[in-house]
Amino acid sequence: MTFLQNIRNERARQRKKNPLKRDVFNQICSLVKQYHLKESFLSVLDNVEEDLSGDNLKFNRVKLKTPMESSLFSLATKDEYSLTMSIIGKVDNAYLKFANSPEEILLCGPLYRLNSTLGPEKLMRYHFETLFLHERAKIDHIKT
């Protein structure tokens, strides 16, 4: 390969369009807008561990995710921005960008603590409640 061919290949590679990816902020901000979440959601987020400690969740069926349309760029009001940043600050784990509902935001932390190695395929396909119950069942099975 000559020097001229190398330059042409490099320029062609640089011109190639790369798709934009949604980041955590835009995903969570879309949820805040779509579900009209308020500051009270943060207190629910703080108390989620207590609700999950009992047998409040029952495994009835495998829940698949419902598709959610979120924008690539979110225009947020001051309150929406503040709430979005507070949610990101409280949850702060890799599963948050796969959340498609407020329930999944609540389950991000507990699910991540049970198994922090779930692949993106599972996180995009299955509802976090299903994944959480599956991981908790595996731990309970090991204990018995």
C-alpha cells in the first residue's frame, strides 16, 4: 500500500458516518417526561430496598420490555433536568441506560447488586423485574 492509498483510505474512514447513541441522560430524561415523574420519585427510589426485601414480587411470567421511543437530544426544563441528574446520581450503575420505565429505574440498583455481569442482550430484551426475580431465585436455590 502506497502512502497515497493510505491517505485516501484514512480519509474515507473518517468520512464514514457513525450512528449517534443514546446516553443515560437522554434515556432517563425521556422517562421523566413521558411518565411525568416528580421529586417524590426520589423518596420512592430511596425506599425500594425495603419493598424488595419481602415477598412482594411474585414470579408469574416472563416480562418482555415494551419498546420506548426516546429522543437523541432531550430539551428539559430546570425541574426535569434536576430530577434527571438526581436519579442518575442515586442509581449510578451500568444498567440505568437500559431502563424503559420508572419500575426499571427502581430495580436497577438491586439488580446490579445481585449480578453486575448481565449482558446488554438480556437487559434490552427482558424487564428488570424478571431479571431480578431470576437472579434472586438463583441465590435462593444456592442457599438451600
